[in-house]
Amino acid sequence: MTWKISFGAISLSEAINLLLEDLALRKSSSYFFINAYSISLTDKNPAYRELLQNNNRNLIDGKPIELLLNKYQKSKKRYHQIRGADFTREILRTFPKSKSIFLLGGSVQNLIHLSEIIGKKYPNVKISGTFSPSYELDWPSYIDSVVEMIDTAQSSLVFVSLGTPKQDFVAKEISSRLNLVAVSIGAALDFITFNISECPKWMQFIGLEWFFRLVVEPQRLWRRYLIESPKLIKLFLLRRI
């Protein structure tokens, strides 16, 4: 059995323009940042595999995926890695003053801190609301109340930071039910608030961001990077991406 997860062969600026277009049209769209770990999860999680297969806004957030696709896939355009943190900063920088953002995920304290930082650094951005669900809760138990919160706040875009794969399921559900843009941003907001050290540019360029993050957070990330992520090569050879 073979299956495919498709990626857009677009640059960071093209991806931002696409999002701004979706935003202007109030188009139901969910942006996922796919890395080796994301791909590895699809091997034993059919629901997540189907979610990624049926999503048309999959962005490459992993140097290995970028390299493999450019080397072996037949495409006239070049595939580009688009880091979630870089994408998030560009959204905030170019965000229309007439729109607003809802922040979903992270601790209450971090959301307060983040709202303050965004207000100071990106005065064009209006934060319509925030919500910090308990990590132990299963997302279907609070999705209805979150959707109502976002709708009542008349939000235009939702940043979802709940961890992979949960955040992708939640982003898709929200964007589908409210006809708006949802972005699964992972740890991007932690980089912006400096809660997590960000990888130096030179390490990003040569594909060693995974190593940097492993050194910074070994207890949380060792299994992801040393056991799960290497499955990417096997799945690529089986034509799963």
C-alpha cells in the first residue's frame, strides 16, 4: 500500500501571500508545518495520515523533507523549508489592522506575556482573545466552547499551539466550522517570547536545528528526534511522501 502527502512548492513570501489571500476571502484553510516527526506519526495513526493527505496547506518545516523532495520528486518548482517561527513572525509583521488573532494553547502566564510582547512589537496586530486548555484534556471535550469563544470574539485567524498532532486536528476543526484561517504554530510563540532558545541561523541552514533543540530540551525531545523522526527515510522510500 502506498499513500501520498502533498506539499506546496512555495517560498516563505509566497506562503505569506497565500495566507493573506485566504484571510481576505475568509477562506476555510488550515496551515500545517510538517517535519520528520509529523511524517513518522502517520505510519501508525491513520486518522492523522488522512488529515494531512486531505489538507491543501501543508508547509515543509524540516530540512530533511526539503532535501528529499528536491532530489527525488519531479517538480519544475523548488521546494522550500518554511520554519514555523519565521512564518509566524512574518504573519505578525504583515497582518492587516482590520483583522484580529486568537491565541489558543500554552500556559495562561505565557499567553499574557505573549499578548504584551505582540502589542509592543507588532502594534498593527489586535489580539481578539486567548485560551489555555488543560494539557490533560482531550480536545473534543472543549472544542465547542473554543469555537464559540473564537466566533464571539470575531477573530479572523487562530494560532494553535497544542503540540503535534493534536494542534493539527484542532486547527482543521476550527477552520472548517468557522470559515477562517487557522495555523498550527507549535513552539513558534515560545521562540517569540524567548521561553525557548532559538537555533542559530547557521545551524538552521545546514539542517542541524533538530540537534540544537535536542541539546536544549533532551528530556522532552529525545524520543522524537532519535527514534521517531528517522522513520522519515523509510516512509519516503515507500513513497508515502
